[in-house]
Amino acid sequence: MPDSPFRSNLIPNGMKGQETEVSGGVFDQAGKPIAGAILSVWLASPSGKYDNQDAAGNPISIPPAQHVLRGRITADAVGYYSFTCLRPGNYSIGGGVYRPAHIHVKVEAPGFQTLITQLYFPDDRFNLKDLPGSGFFKPELLVSFDGPTAPQPNVVLHGSFHFVLAK
């Protein structure tokens, strides 16, 4: 959504769940960091609802002040980024099909093609049952975590993922 706030903490006040930090770098195809790249991040809550859904799950328009599960992050001078969120929940898309936990990311930088993708958790039982097509689950979209990703109280999951942008 346009005009989401610039912030790296995407945990809404009072929401409970598995705290997760994702960090990494944004690089060009030659491996050089891209300073100032903008990452737009959005995800579902731990119960599988997006902040722009009504009680029935239908999309609604919300002002930027209500963008609680989304934000924009600016990569630093060496292309580094980091954000904190709660592990998103699975949600039904009908017919007994559930989306695996995923984090949407759009990466933009002047002079580069915009990348829109999703990051996945390695232990999600729905990964291999995700929607078909090139825009959905692929093993190369798994976040690399330092340890187990199963919910653990009072433990922050730490994962890394590097983005590569094409000219």
C-alpha cells in the first residue's frame, strides 16, 4: 500500500506471537551492495489476517495510520536492512487449501528492476502445498534461521535473507 510508514518494527501494540527478526542485504547482480534501497514489507497477523481485511476477510481501504502489519525500511550505506515482526499465521484460501506463513517484500532502488516476492519459513507444513505458479513457494525463498522456528516463548527468531536486484 502506498504511504506505509517508514519503520522497522512491524509488531502492533498488544499483539502476541512469535517475535521474528529478518535481516540481510540488498545487492546488485555483481554482488555490490545497493545503498538506500527501499523494502516495503507486509504480512498477516499470527492468526492469519491482514491489517486491510474486514472481519469476513474481505479487503478494505485503510489510511496509513492503520498500517500496523506493514512498513517500509531503507537499506543503509552497505545495503543492510533489518525488521522485526510476529511470525505470520496460515490462512485458508478455500477448498481446504492454506497459505504457508510468508512475508511479502517489495524491493526498489533507482536504476534497478523492482522485485516483489515472498519469504517463507522452512518448517511450515503448507510450503509444498502453496498456490502453483512462479510467484509462490520456491526453496530459494526460505529465510535462513539461526535455530528452530517452532514457536518458543520469550525467544526471538533470527533469520537472514539477501535480495538481488537486476538492472
